[in-house]
Amino acid sequence: MLLPMQSKFSESKPGAEWWRSAVIYQIYPRSFADGNGDGIGDIPGITSRLDALAELGIDAIWCSPLTKSPQKDAGYDVSDYRDIEPLFGTLGDFDELVQKAGERGIRIIMDLVPNHSSEEHIWFQEALASEPGSAARNRYMFRDGKGETGQLPPNNWESVFGGVAWTRITEKDGNPGQWYLHMFDKSQPDFNWENEEVKAEFDSVLRFWLDRGAAGFRIDVAHGLVKAEGLPDVVSNDTTMAGEDANKPADELTPHPFWGQEGVHEINRRWRKVLDEYDDRAMCAEAWVMPLSKMATWVRSDEYHQTFNFAFLETKWNRDKMKAVINESIAEFSNVGAPPTWVLSNHDVIRHTTRLSYDQVPKQGDGIGPDYAQPDEALGLKRGRAASAMMLGLPGGAYIYQGEELGLPEHTTLDGSVRQDPTYFRTNGERVGRDGCRVPIPWSATESAFGFSSTGNSWLPQPDAFSNYARSSQKGKPGSTLELYKSLLALRKDNELGHGSLEWKNDLVPQGAFAYKNGSVLVVVNFTNQPFALPDGELLITTQWGLETKGELEADQVAWISA
Ligand code: GLC
Ligand code: CA
């Protein structure tokens, strides 16, 4: 097992709070690199590609779940929290990954899924085999149904993936029996977070991975653990994780019975105490909690270290809206002494290269299918790069989702027959789901499966266009998205922008554009549709090929200037 002192980053002092400024790279293990050719990415695949990530200049990797799982929701359905899924490798492979990443100064963050387990988890199997009202049932959310014979679900809650959030079981005597709650697929029963055994179990799971050298956790559906007393009906009919109130001011919010309950903060604090038993670990919440003033309460000093800034992620490519969300984020997070944590893409949303140029973005958790209006790939790439260059100049931490450093677009023409997201099946194809952002990434333009696997196997088909985005085609090529990211990350580190602060300099640019200064770096973003002359100063990096000779920053382009 890896002892944390063996790794390069431990040279930094304990308590150095590395996460405040870190750039963390999200790996979606199924789709990163396939080491054994079965078409599914795995841990040996990740380990073999660590040099590419070290070159990119990231500080840590967050891996989507690697734990044992029947993979009904790509690993977000865990059957054993203390083992590695055999498709991905072994505990030994995990230890090696932590070790080798550590040698390169890269930390490994695990994904913890505490809201629900897999139906194959031993506790759920025990619950099914036990009586209503038993201790085994009480670890999950079992209830009697409504109606004369209990034939109706206990309330009106809908699954995030579509359909009713309850499934009725057959009791041991062969009769229809109680219902269990699943906010996601029916293979993902929700835990009962009022139950002391559940709480103790997760403390122990945290320690298991911390002892093994994990740098911390990204915590799945962190805002959904506690349900309102009595499980009252939902008033709104919005089923996204943000709830329908995403953009409403705080005083207009409708109380919601399962998202963002006050009781969750107690769990946050409990986990923070566990992490604080160790040096230098961090946890980041997946909490779709709005508005930002509420989200910031998640990162008070005794709760999470970070929480994904989904308000920023959901903001359209619009100057005033971006400026407002940046201001509000910095203000709200600094109120509680926390850094903002910027993010544009992940495995649940349409890739930002596609999203920012697409007018009718479907609801969160949904994708674009072949029958939808098709996005403008070139405009998307331009804006995607610009948004990244805008984001990476900001103070705080940032997350990058695998493939965004290549400028990968969403796969928007996946056929129904290859789709795997439970959302697609639970809505009979009405919502195509999230597979389009989960396609295995291209390493080489000329190899089979674009270098993702040696056999050409790939669990989702890759679009032909991926050859243009392959890492091998971009590496060392000036102006490529990969080289852009490398330069942005290097400048960010050299200038300590993560620890910096933001000062608006909008008088330096025409109306409709914006400019901010962080330390000695001036970041200029052209949201207008007209080019304009750059403010004075040495050009450090730009998204615009040939800007040096042209001198004018075009629409949807960004320049970093030394000022
Ligand atoms: C989170 C994950 C998502 C998963 C869901 C249920 O939102 O990011 O991929 O489907 O939780 O675990
Ligand atoms: Ca594999």
C-alpha cells in the first residue's frame, strides 16, 4: 500500500490546502484508456497514460466510481464499497495507480456514492429477504404503498432518470409487498440516512480509501441524502437534480422534499471530521443547490472543502450573465472562506464545446440525439476554448473533464441501439440521456478505436470526427486545443492564479466584451461579434490562431496579456 510520504506532493506541508487552487482532471474510467482490449477503459489503462496527464499539468485526478458495481449506471450503482470493479482491475491496480500518480505529483480522488447502493449490495439483498419493519429494511427507504391493497406508490416522487421513483417488491410469501425508494434507476435503492448503521458504514468506507492513499472524494448526489420528514409529495414537476428553482431568487424557492435538506449539513460535518483525521485530504460535493448563497453554505469551514459551481456551468455564453455569475460566486464563496470551484463539463452534461453554441440546450442530465437540431461544431469549439481560457484565469480551483483538453464535441448522433444511459430506457427514448459526453476518448488518429483500445473495441462507438481531435494530432502542434490547455495550466501555475483575486478592467475593452485582472495577468474575452484591438501588454497566450500578427481579438476569442 502506498504511504503518502512516498509521493512527490507530500513535500508540501501538511495542511497546505492544495485543493484551494488545484486543477483536477476528471477521468470517466470506462472511456479513458482500455488496458486489456475488452472495449472498456480500466485502471491499468489510466496508469499507462499518466505521463500525458503530467504533461498537461494537472494537480489531481478524480476517477468516477472504480468500486465494484453491476454497472447499471456506469458504476454509480455500487455493490461493494471496499473493492475495485473487476472490469477496471484490482485493489493492487488501484494501489499502483496511486503510487505512480504520486510519483508525478498527482493525487487520486475517489468517487463516493452514498445516496444509494446497487440492488446487488449485500444489505439490499438482506433487506429483500427480511420482514417489513426489520433492521435490514430500515437501512433503505421501504414504505407501504397507498391504496386499498398498497398498490400505489407511497408518494408522487419521480426518478431523475424518468418514471416513478418507487418499485414494489414481492415479499417472501410470494405476495406483492412494500415499495422501496430509488431517486435514480430501480437498480439503485436509496439508503436511509437517518439510520446509524448507514452513517457508521460510510465513515468506515471513507477511512478505507483514505488509508489506501486516496487524496479525498467527490461525493455523488450529496444534496439528496436526507429526505423531508414524512416524505411529502413534490409540488413542482421538475425532475432535474437542480429542481425547478435553479435560477430563482432565494425568497421565491418552493421547499423541496429531497434536494438540499438542512439535515444534510450534519452529514457534511461528520465526514469533514473523518477527513481531518488525515493530512491534506479534501472532499468535493456534487450538490445541485441553488442559489449560490445556499450552495456556499456547503463549504463552510467545517463542511466540504469544495462544491462544484453548477451555477457557472449552467450559464450561457453571454457577457452579462457570465460576469454576474463570476461576481456572485467569488462573493458568496469568499463569505465563508472557501475558494470557488469552476467547472464547465462532466459526465452528466453536454460537453461545453457543444453546449455553448447550442440554442435549445435540453434539461440537465439529458443529451442531444440524431433527430435533434445538430450543433455547429466549429462555433462550439471556438466558444468552448474561449470559455476554458476564461475559466482557467479565475482564482480558486477548477475541474477539467477528460477530452475537453482535446476540444472534444458531444457525440450527438449516437443510435438508440447503442445507448446505455438508464435515462434513455426509463423514458422510452424520449430523453436520450448522457452517453454523448461519455464516448471513449481518442489518443491516436491512426490506430483502431483511435488508440483507446488495442483491439478496436469500444463500449460506445466513436464518431469519425474524433480523428481530428486525437491527442497524437494535437501534441506539439501550436494552436491546438491540447497545447492551449497546457499553456493555460502552466501560466496559471507560474502566476499562482488559483490563489489570486479578480479585478474587473472593463474600461480597457469595448462594451459587450469583458476583461479581468488576476495578479499580473489580464484576461480579455470577446463576447461581441466584432474584433477589437488588444489592450497594451505582452501577449501570453490566446485561443486565436495568428492573433500576434493581426493584433485584433475576434469574436468568441480570449487573450491573456501580461499587464
Ligand atoms: C450523479 C452522477 C451520475 C449518476 C447519479 C446517480 O449525478 O454524477 O452520473 O447517474 O449521480 O448516482
Ligand atoms: Ca478494459
